[in-house]
Amino acid sequence: MTQNHLGRREEYHFKQQSGRLLSRNQFFAANKQNFSNNRQSKKTLTLFIFLIIGFIATWGSHFYFNLEAALGNTYQGGTPATQITNKQPISVLILGVDQGIENRHDQGNSDTMILATANPKTQKSTLTSIPRDLLADIRGDNGKYFMFRVNSAYQVGGNKAAMKTTKVLLNTPINYYMEVNMKALQELVDAVGGVDVKVPFSFTYNTTFKKGKMHLNGKQALDYARMRKEDPRGDYGRQMRQRQIIMAIVKNALSLNSISNYKKILKAFSKNVTTNMTFSDMMAIAINYRSVANNIKSDYIHGHDAWIDGASIQVASTSELQRVSDYIRTNLGLNKQKISNEETRQNRLNKKYNAIDWTNPNAFTNYQVFPANSDSAINSSSSSYNTTYNNNVSEYDNGGKKTCNAGLFF
């Protein structure tokens, strides 16, 4: 992949995003009220994940078998973990994927990545959002893939690659994953009779949305949750709208009195969710980990905007990666460890050769990706990085299928 190719794919976004990039850095530094709201929203996300499991307490033994049949379909096998059965702290990587949306049927990227932890001993849980555009060492095939946006890990190797990439990025163990197809959002909204939201500003994305309160059906809710380019906060704004929809789904679901509605919800759940948790695991969580929902702390990796070979990327400082690693490991009952990986190496080299200043709120234009296994500075206008990158991701293995198009990550 040449620099010109990268530039063409990103150039038309530059004018719209350049002002947006600066505002994103400043937004998270200043807007404490929104962060507080995000914490409440992420609490609702956790309730949503365990909502289906909790239905058993409402509907008794008859519903138990319906629940078992539905949740049993979500299990995708793999080596069973023992953390849940042993009532130990657990970590779960939640992946929101976009297959089947807008006539798309390829592997797709993970639009949403959240690393959740739950410690039944301390009765605490954490939710850490990972920006989809964060620069990371993609672990798709035994470390073959190199530096690119973290959400592309799912495309090159599914949930396994996403788990490996996140594990190395933050130096934390990941026991389980929960993969949610975004199409589930549409079906769940319809199953609860639609949702009410407060639209922050008027925009059109397949559906026309007017600022103020609106009642949305499933298709409208999906459009509302997917729009990104017209939002002044970019992907962060989209994440907030997604949490709005999830909050409304939970609120409506908890108020339903008809078992027919719950059957629709279970059907949508079983069709669009996959995980390496067994039904017994999920029931054990509902019983033994319920107390952690009362003490949830939310956080996110604070990324800094950068332009690398014409591509819009988020980069995280070494101190930020260390902070998040310590935060997660602490709730898992693990000792803190100094983080040392490809991301921290890239930061060290950029500080040495490019004088990167993490206190500068402006988007970096001189941050570069150094070749693997090399500490030598390279000319950003050369094709050295692009050649290395193209060789690393020119094809990927997904269930035996090979695709030769590195540009699809954009």
C-alpha cells in the first residue's frame, strides 16, 4: 500500500475531521459532566448484558428452558475457562460488530470494544472503552500483523485476534469474549416496541432526525446509532448515541409484562450474540457475580489524534496505557506491572526522533510508525512503512478464506 493510496482514502475526510480532531482532545479534558453521564450509561450497558440472564428469576422454570435454548445457541466452543466456576475475578472483551448491516456480509471491523472486569470478592467491576481508531500492534496470526487501528484486529482474525491484540496492548489477561452483531440492536428495539431518545442535534442518516425527543423503531434506532461523520465529536458522539439506545432498550425491557416480548428478545439475542461462555457460565455469573453491578467504575483510553500517512489515527501515551493497565489489573486482583510492548516502543522512538509532546492538544502530524524490529528513524515520505504494512496485512486468514486487500481496513 503506497502513501498516495492511503492519502486518497483519507484526504476527503481531512477538512471535516481536522477541526473535529482538536475538539475531541479538548472535549475529554474538560467535560466532566459528560464523563459522569457516560459512567451511568456504561452501568446500563452492564445491566443490558446480564438482562437476558436475569429473566429467569421473573418467569420461573418454564422460561428457564427457553432461556437455556436461546443462550445455548450463543456458545461457540473453545477451551473452557475456569474463572467463573471458581468464583474468581474475570475479564470479558465485548465486541460490537457490524456484519449484515447496509448489505455488508464480510467479516467487518469491531465498531465497539469494551473490556469489562468483575471481581466477586471485592464486589467491584470496571468497564473500559477502547477507541476504535487507536493505534495498536495487531495480533492476527502469531504476531504477523503490525501497527494499525485496533478495531481492524477483528477483521484479520475475529474475536481471537481482538482478544490477543487487547491483551498485549494493556498487559492484562482476557478470559472471555461476547460478540454482538449490531443487527441485534434493530431487532431488540422492535422487540421492546421502539425507544424514546433525545436527539442532540438535527441530522440525516438514511432517516431524518430532528433535535429533541423522538420515538424510534428498530431501523431508525440503528441509523441513529451508526451515524458518525456529521457528529462534531466523531466516534465519541456515536458511542454516546449507542448508549442512549441501550439505556432505552433496558428501560423498556424491564417494564414489559408479556412473555411474548421476552421471546422476541431471546430470539434476537440468540441470533446475534456469540461467546465462549457456556450457559452454565452465564447462570453462574447471574448468581455469584450479581453484587458487582452495584459498584461499577467506568473509564476509557484517552487517545491523542494524529495523522499518519494521511490516515486519521488515535495514539495513546505510554503513561496512559500504564494507567489503564494498572486500573484493570487491580480489579482482577493482580499486581501492577510496567507495560512494555510495541505501542510503548513506538512512543519512545517518536519522542526521541520526532520530539512528540503529549501535552500539545493539537493533532500530531509528525507521529510515525517505525518498522518492526528497528529503532532507526525513517523518512515519513518514503514507502518503507507502507511496504512493511502492506506485507503484513496483504492477506488474512478467516476460516480458510484469504482476502488480498489491505485497504479494506479504511
